[in-house]
Amino acid sequence: MTVIVVGDLGIDVLVAPAAPPAPGADVSARIRRTPGGAGANTAAWLAHLGAAPTLVARVGDDQPGRDAVAELAAAGVRTAVAVDPDLPTCTVLVLLDPPSTAGGHGERTMYSDRGAARRLSPADLPGDLLAGAAHLHLSGYVLADPSSREAGLAVLAAARAAGVSTSLDPQPATDPALLRGVLDRVDLLLPNLDELEALTGSRDAGSAWALVQGGAGAVAVTLGAEGAVWVDFHGPQHVAAAPTRVVDPTGAGDAFDAGVIAARVDGADGPRAAAAGCAAAAIAVGRHGARPG
């Protein structure tokens, strides 16, 4: 099953401090460079789950970009990657919270420089991109940034015209009016509670019903440790998450997306697909880094 993913490909720099930071202090930390980019993470998880993903992205003409493409190829992901002659490959600094008494890092703060990813354009979309595709997934960072938005809108319109099913993981920074305006092109919306609140004004998962009424085929709302809620015209259905010790939450949402998409393309109904997403996310948070290993 071929799944097209349009989104960022880059590098994550993970900083896991041994103690709470203090102004002017020298805090011991574990610092690692790992593959990243929301679109690339979802594509890697899709390959891990048995799909045949192709990632469309834009990287810099630099060694991090070449390494990122090679790492995806090794993970079983085909790429259609444009190379930007001026801007560097997307880099995200991920600052994890100090470890809790349970030993894991509960939350993280991300500092993002999308670099070349900001210049993704309709010209970067291959003309035969959707030929034979079973599904298109769009990372919300593409729509959130005005510089790459046209590419996101173009690929959603092309998928709808070609009869290819679509999914979108929105971002809180995206103009809510813009997102509501493209709901009729989205078969599956994949927000977390922050993103749901940005769209509906409520953190109640039941408010996703308004998005279904607005044109989305279905909505799968992630609730973190509480699992997920699947909402479609049959109403909301809660899916529990498996108990998991959180080691690193980076990329958990990307893994959830992949689990849901792979299950849906394979014919699963909504609640079973949401459960598959929760299972993938549980694996992701139990290890360091945003990719399967």
C-alpha cells in the first residue's frame, strides 16, 4: 500500500538534562543528534508498520540533508526530495524536561528552524506523485508556514481530484479559518487537544463533531496517556492507551498518525485504527528519538 507523505525532513538535536536548568548554571545533559522532521518521522513509522511510503520534502544542499535522505532510504522510505541551494536542512532543538522520579522525561520544548523546508513549493511535487497511491498524508507544518502553504493546498486539491484519500495532522499555529476551509478535502484529521482547541475553542474531544459537520470525514483526537477518541458520523468512540513508561515523547504524534493511516489503508474501521495509532505511539514514547528502532 503506497502512502504519500508531504512534510519536513530534518535533524533533531535532543537535549536531556540531568537536573532542572538554572540561569547561569552549567547543567549536565545528554545531547544526541537524531533523524527528525514530522513528515519524515511519520514516513519512517509507516515503513516500520509495513506500508510503502514516499516522502516529499525539501532539504538544504548540505551534509545533514544528505544524511537525512540516506537514513530514510535505509528505513525503507522512498523520497522525492528537492534540494535548496541557499537554506540549510531543517533542524529542531528538542529540550526534554529533567527526569521524573519514575526515570522518564515527561514533556519537551522544541525550538524549530525549518530552513529549506520553508521553501517547499508546488514545483517540488512530482507530476505523477499520486499515481497508484492509496493515501496522502500532509504534515500540518507545511500549511502552518505561509512560505510552504501553497504546496500543501496544491497537494490536497490534487489528491481530492484524483480520488485519493487524505489525512492532515494540523498545528496550533495554523490559521483556524484556513484549516476549516480545507476540511472538505480531508478524510481524516489528526489533532491533539491543543490543536483541537485552536480549531473549535474547546478541549473536549466531543467538539471534534463540529469538524465532521464542517466537512472532515473523521477526526482522531490524541489524548496522550488517556488514549484517543475517534469521531465520525457514528459519534465519538474512546480508545484506551496501553500503560507505558514515558522515556521520550518526541515524535509520539507522528507515530500515532502512521499507526492510524496504516490500519485504515489496510481496511480497519475507525476505532481499530485509533487503537493501532495508540499502540505505535506507546512504542515511540518508550524509547529515545522520534523514529522506530
